[in-house]
Amino acid sequence: MEQKRIEGLWDCVFCETKMIRARYEACPNCGKPRGIDTLFYLPDDIMAATLTGEETKKTTNEPDWLCEYCDHYNRSDEPVCIKCGAPRDRGGETYGTIHHLTGKEF
């Protein structure tokens, strides 16, 4: 069985825009960045949210890490924060540890 990667969604707490694709760090409607408390969820239409092969190459299997200096989430394979340039603290928080995910949730 071929594995597929699905892009999650998030909702803007500022303007209440719903179902923003996870790749967007800021709301496309109001421009406010998603915060560290943002929760992601799976879309109803899983097939429509399945990433293409090229899109999948831009993702990783590990959770994003949180920069301890500017609170920006970064891909798991980024060695430095893409927002402020601070080096990754290997003991730092990830999306999974902040939201206490057990592997069953998204």
C-alpha cells in the first residue's frame, strides 16, 4: 500500500478564517501569523488534501520545532530558524510536545 501525505488545516483566531492550509504561516485573509497554540486538523476531503509527489518532497515526517528566541515554527530539517536565524536547540519544544500529541492525533 502506497503511503500518502495529507496536509492539515488550521483556523485563524483573529479573523476566524477557516481551513487554512498548514503550509501557510500567516492567515491569507488578515495577514496575522499563526501562533504557537495553533491546532491543526485533518480536512473532511482527505483525497483533495493529499499532497503530490513534489509537494511531499517539501515536507518531513518529524514535527516542526519551535524557535526559543522568536517563537516561530520551523521544519524539522531546518538547522536554524528561518525567521530570526537562531540555531536549533535540540532539546527544544516541537509541535508534538507542546500539544502533548501521542502519535494518534495529527
